[in-house]
Amino acid sequence: MSESINLGSGDPDAEAPECVKEAIFKALKEGGDWTHYGGSAISLQFKESVIDYYKTMGPEYKPDNIIPTCGSTAALNVALGTVLDEGDEILMWEPSYSGHYSLLRSMGIKLSVAPLKEGDGWHPDVDTLGEYVSPETKAVLICNPNNPTGTVFKEEELRAIGDLAVDHDFAILSDEIYLHFVYGDKKFVSTASLDGLAERTINIMSFSKTFSMTGYRLGYTIVPDRYLKRANSLHGLANRPASFVYAGGVAALRSDFSYVEERRKVYGERIGYFCNAIDDVEGISCIPAEGAFYGWFNIKELGIGSQEFCGRLQKEGARMRPGKGFGLNTDHYVRAALVRPVSQLKEVVAKVKNVVNAL
Ligand code: PLP
């Protein structure tokens, strides 16, 4: 049998831009600080490139506010540990990135989960959000654009979430790693750019998706002054990226972003094809994603759970993620990471039809 088509993991099917690879090769050849523990000049250069980049989104930061990490998973670890202790509560949504759930569970954090509903186009109902806040709520975790639904939060939605955070004095964690991948007339707004929110918003960022750099393990968290002391003590030495990888990060952020625009177009075409084709399959419904690069579809009418669906699909030769891990009530959904060309997505849709016809 031919090799399985893997739409399970959100790992882009592209190499990082040439400028990133060249900068890293150059750093390795130069040696010195690039291949040792690394001096502060190297991380300062990186932090300055992050500051300049974020200026395009609104907020102005100081180098101290930028904490470089090994990918955004490490950034999330630092950010969550900074504002939450075991037993504290966090407000979040379902469906949301499965990695958020597993990290929070491993830390013993209580979850207050508000629904993103298919009927609302996967947008939050901000009028009822207050019901999910309690005196134990210490933070809200926003994933914008959201993995897996692709929701691009509207400015008024972020404003309403921000107002709750201000009124109840809790922190905002904003995972913005898909911010460049938004489609149609949707517009990304960085939470911290809204009036009065920068001082309580911790950003979580990564090079993994924007520049197809999943294996380089480069990310960062942006931490406002009030949380810096704890964040720095948690960060320590363990989470620092490799010195020469910083060179790639600087090259990426100082590039003209034509690479990123190219990737955005590619993912947009895939969403356009896949979400419509899968929605046409009897018993399946799918709302095309506004952002990120996933197809998130409803299989309830098929009468089987997401794990069984994915198991049957795997036997046909394609992999996807069961919806189960993306929330508490998400077992009738499946996520396809659209990280393969349309020609392969067509094959996958045919395999899905085989699964459905055999039920
Ligand atoms: N945050 C979100 C929303 C993700 O989808 C992912 C990976 O899929 C991550 C964080 C982790 O990415 P990385 O650790 O590669 O930066």
C-alpha cells in the first residue's frame, strides 16, 4: 500500500525561507558566540527584531519584555506558570488546541470552558462569558486565530474579553502563533494592541508555523512588566534556544515576508478546496476556517466517535486527529491539518468517502 497521507500533525510541508537557512549556516561557520552559550548581544539582536516586528501590530515593547524560548510550547509553559498556581482557574474555549488542554491538566489548573459553537460560526458568545468567571479565575487563554476552528477573534470580542479581565483583575494569555494566516476579509488584531490591555497580556509566539520552522524550536513570550520577575525566574536556563538559531529568527523577522504571504495563499487555497469538498460528503459538515490552516468538521450524523473515524481512515491510508483532545465535548469532530497539496487532499476526501460508504 502507498504511504499514508498525514494530515494529523500541524507541521507545514515547506522548508524555512532560504534567508533563515543562510543566516544559520553563516552563524555556524562564524562560530564564537553563535556556537557557545551565547552572549547577551545575540539575544538582544533577536529581541530587537521582535520589538520592530510587533510595532506593526501596535504594541511597543522593551527588550526585557521579550523572553526567547524553544518554540511556543516552552513559551506557554513560562506564561502559564507565571500567572497560575495549582488549583487556580483559567477561562478558555472549546474547541481549542489540544496542547493547551494537556499542559493545563499537567499543571493541576482548573478549567472553566466556554463553548465556541458551530452555529455561531465558531465565534464566542461574549454576552454569556461572565458566567464562566469565578473568584478563582486567574487568567484567560485566547488562541487567535484558533486551532482547530480557525476563528479569527473580532476586535469587539477581544474588547469584551479584555473588559472582563480588567473588571476581575486577571491576566490574558494570547497565543497568536497563526496570526499571519487569515483569509478573506478577516483581520487579525493583537489583544495587547487594545487600550489598557498591554499591561496584563502575555503573548505566546512561534516561528514554527509562520516560517515553517517546527524543527528549529524557536519561539518567545512577551511578558509585561508586572509579571516579569516571576517569568524570568521560571524561564531560567532550561528554555533557551540554541545560540545559532537566533540568527535564523532575526533573518526571518527582518525579511520582506513575501515567503509568509506565499504560504498564506497556499493554505487559503487548501482551506477553500478541503472544507467545501468535505462538507459535500453525506453526513459531514464543515465551516471553512477564517484563519490558521485546519479543516475542522462535524461527523455526528455518521454515528461513530472521532477515534473510530480516524482509525477507519488510517486503514484507508490517511491520518487526521480525533476531535476528542480539543475540548470536553468535541468527540464528534475531526481535525485535518491542511499541510499537504490539494492533489493529496483530493485523495484524502476520496478515502473519507470510502469510510462513510462502508458504515
Ligand atoms: N500553540 C498552538 C495554537 C499550536 O497550534 C501549536 C502547535 O501546533 C503550538 C502552540 C506549539 O507550537 P511550537 O511549540 O512548535 O511553537
